[in-house]
Amino acid sequence: GAVVSQHPSRVICKSGTSVKIECRSLDFQATTMFWYRQFPKKSLMLMATSNEGSKATYEQGVEKDKFLINHASLTLSTLTVTSAHPEDSSFYICSALGPNRGRYETQYFGPGTRLLVL
Amino acid sequence: GNSVTQMEGPVTLSEEAFLTINCTYTATGYPSLFWYVQYPGEGLQLLLKATKADDKGSNKGFEATYRKETTSFHLEKGSVQVSDSAVYFCALSSNQAGTALIFGKGTTLSVSS
């Protein structure tokens, strides 16, 4: 149980176009999801916290107009990279807080989406 | 604020060697500690966790003990295999509901036969 999927797993796009990445909790409802970005040989950088039915909370330094997050249902959050540029190329990972909420809640991670902007 | 520091890699070992990857943390309150593993081309998988001081997390031959006195959560395995080659991340949760994990920078382990 507690599986999180991401789609697509890999995407190549031209500079200036927009790309949408989906994150789904397959067998549980996730009111809170997180989006991370992973740079080569670097750790995961938290980009934003996505709460169902409300606006996402972005970390300092992350452009909310460039990285649009929508959490319209209890099982789906989307990240749209608008007007993508080569420097946006990265590995994007989402996670969802599992069904057992509270003090020791568990985060379940998606497999990641590799974005390459040409 | 809360942070996690883990040893820089890469770590290169021969099969059956002993593994230690150091992890220390800075946190207020009583955090939970985790080790995640990322195999090539894949997402993160939870390897083990500990939720309070002196707890030992273990899985697949890996162990880590939550040491509050030294603020450490070092990962160990007595005999590594080629299949253990991956990136290992130490992470911390503040245990405040709805907050994200804080990760170390990751340590790449390469095991040769």
C-alpha cells in the first residue's frame, strides 16, 4: 500500500514551452504533498508544500509563477514548469503524506520525473 | 533551523566490506530520523527509521541507532553487496504535522565484486 506515482517519468521539451508533471497517490488520500527538486550530486531541495483545496506554500527562492502547483483533488497534485529554460532541467520528485497522519506520519515518494529542456 | 549533515562521498568498497556512512543532525525538540536509498534511475525508498533516542532502525542488513547525545544516526552494514550500490540519504522530520523531511546531501556508495 501507500504507492505514489509520477507521470511522465521522463520528458524533453523545447525552451519556452510549459511542462506539466502529475503526482498521484494511488491507494490513499493525500491532503498534503510535497515537490522536491534534485540537482546532480546534490540533495533534494524542497520547492513547495501542496495542500488540497488551497494555495501551495513555496520555499524561499522558488518562483511561484514559474512553478505552478495545483492540488485539486485528494489524490492528485500537478507541477507545471512554465516557459521552461535549460536551467530548469532537473529531476523532480513528489511525495505524499501517508494515510496515518499525526506526529509520526510517513512520507511516500514518487519515482521522479527527469526534465530536460533543450 | 533544523539540518542534516552526512559524509561526502563517493564511498567505494569491495563486496563483503563493512560500511559506515556518518550522519549528524541539528534540531530542536524530538525529531524522527530516516535513511532513504535511491538506486540508479529510481525514486527514493525508505530504508529504515527511528523515532526516539536510542531506537535502532534496521532493514536488509543495514542498521542505524538514534544517538541524542552525539546527535548522530550513522548507517552501518556488516557486509555490503554489489546490489547495495546506490545513493543514501539521511533525513530528519521535526514531527510537526504536515511538514516536509529535511535531507542531507546524499552519499554515493559503489560496491565492486
